Amino acid sequence: MTYDDELAAAEDLHLRSLVAAEADGDERAVEAALRPRTLDEVVGQVRVREQLGLVLEAARRRGRTPDHVLLSGPPGLGKTTLAMIIAAEMSAPLRLTSGPAITHAGDLAAILSGMNEGDVLFVDEIHRMSRPAEEMLYMAMEDFRVDVVIGKGPGATAIPLEIPPFTLVGATTRAGLLPGPLRDRFGFTAHLEFYEPDDLDRIVRRSAGLLGCEVELDGTAEIASRSRGTPRIANRLLRRVRDYAQVRADGVVTRAVARAALDLYEVDASGLDRLDRAVLDALCRRFGGGPVGVSTLAVAVGEERETVEEVAEPFLVRQGLLARTPRGRVATPAAWAHLGLRAPAGTWADAADAPLFEG
Ligand SMILES: Nc1ncnc2c1ncn2[C@@H]1O[C@H](COP(=O)(O)OP(=O)(O)O)[C@@H](O)[C@H]1O
Ligand SMILES: [Mg+2]
């Protein structure tokens, strides 16, 4: 099995659209071909790259395993890619698992007892590990030792198990959910940020090269500007635009081709998709810009509440188009402008006066 097949088996995924930041099973195979293999190939994230490069280089010179590394940031920004690069740069085998796959401390003990010196253990979605496994992991990270409990009740015995020095690489989209003691045991934490359009443009051009797809500069810039700061989305939009270029044009991704393709797939100039626009549209046209409860908003667009909350809202909030207030969701003036509508006076300012909550 390749790393990416293993990932497909290890992760569970939800709701998708063309601009979803998560990858599904089929997409992973394509992504594998586009993943940078070395730190030098990684585009953008300059600070993280430099810091991580130092950590790895110093460990190499000392002939030791690098400190444990935590990679945090939203989906699609390169956490899995960096985990694979850490192993590759250390010429070390990579072992893969994920938080949801570790439901018992015993699952983790089994993985740890099979490790060899210098191995890199990648735990994706590490915030979703069970509590007892987490506690076992603290000990393994610090002392390279765990106590395996055999039996139950008064007769239970703890058998100490030595583990050869290894490097743990944890990835999380929710660093805030990690308990302090676990977070503190990582020697280096990298926070990945959304990418600037220039970096996304370079990523799209690099991927086009690997896919053997001919592009013009303003074609890739058009794709980059609709990619929500996220390399995974940029690569996905490129593949859709390439389809369009091959079927409806002469195969070259020009700005006109990129625009026509992305309009067809309903990804607008700001990267909003059909659902994002439906939410804004309902909020402004039907509810006068809010405040309106998220459940009501979900019914209005014919979606589940979770879909609206987890798929559409984070990007709308990030774009400053929608705000969450104690009394419900509110359209910002930018939302009205985005829809080409004139904002009524008052609503936004009144609702925004109250303190915001995250919910
Ligand atoms: N800095 C980068 N440079 C080039 N491509 C990248 C970069 N970061 C991510 N990618 C691409 O985006 C896709 C998703 O990256 P991945 O590491 O799987 O994200 P995450 O694990 O954070 O969800 C990969 O296929 C990879 O090719
Ligand atoms: Mg990942």
C-alpha cells in the first residue's frame, strides 16, 4: 500500500464540493503525484520551511532523531505533505495512523512496540485520539517508554515497555483541542497559514507542469484567485479547468478558459461556490441581512445545519461576508456588495454591537 492508500484507510471524511478543503479517496491518488517530496519543493510557508529545515539539519548533524513536530492548520494546506517530507529528509521510514483509528491505549501500544530507532510516526487528526491513548503517548514522547496494562481490576499488572527513540509528527486542524500536556511535549510546532495568491499561482503552475498541462500565466492566476488560499483546492480547480480546456478549447489554460470553466462549475471570482452564495442570498434577500438562526438559514437553502455551519460558514466568515452574533447570523456590508445589492441601513451595526460568540 502507498502512503496515500493508507491515509485513505485511516481517515474518515465528510461532505464534499468542488471547494471543500478535504480530499476524498480518489483525489488522494492524484494528490500523491502532486505532493512536493522535499522541503525545497514546498511552495510558500517560508518561515515554517526555514524553521523545520533547521530542526532537521541539526538533528542530522548530531546523529539524533529530530524533536517531535506538531503541524497545525486548516485542511488542505500541506500538513500531510510536510509529515512525509520530514521522514524523507531524515531518510527514515514513515509509519502512518490517525487519531480516530486509535480508540484504545492498546492500539497505540501495538504501534509503538513495532517502531524501530529513527522511525517517524505520523498521527493525523491527533486531537481525535482517545484520552487513555493520549496519556500513553505523553509518556512515550518524553521517556520513550510506556506501561502496558495487562488484565483488569486488582489483578492488573503494568509491564514497562522500552521504545526506541522515534519522532512523532502530529497533525491537527484544531490545535486548541489538544490538551496542554500533549502540546507541550512537541519540540517544534508549525502553524500553517492560508496561502497568498502568488504562492497558489506557483503551486498551480508546478502542478500543471507535472500533469503535462499547458498554461498561460493569467490562466493560472485566475485559478489561484478562486482557490480560497488552499493548495488542495487550487490543484482540484486546475484539474477541472484542464478538463474544460481539453474538451471545449485547444487544451491550453488561458484566462478565458479558466473563467469559463470555473463559471460552469459555479466557483465565483472570490472562490464562493453555489452553497456559499445560496447562504448569502437567503441571508440578504429573505431575512433582510439577519440576524437569523443558523437552523433557519439551513432550511432556507435546503441543507443540513452542519453543512451550513461547517462547509459554508468558515469561509464566509473568513472573507468578512458573514458574522456570527449572539442573535444569529448577520450579513456584512461586503455580503450585500458581493450580491450586487444595496445594504439597508442599521441591521449590521446593531447586531454587531453585541459581543461575538463562536458557536
Ligand atoms: N506548500 C505546498 N506546495 C505545493 N503543494 C502543496 C503545498 N501544500 C500543499 N500542497 C498540495 O496540496 C495538497 C494537499 O496537501 P496536504 O498535505 O494533503 O494537506 P493537509 O494534510 O494539510 O490537509 C497536496 O496534494 C499537495 O500537493
Ligand atoms: Mg492531511
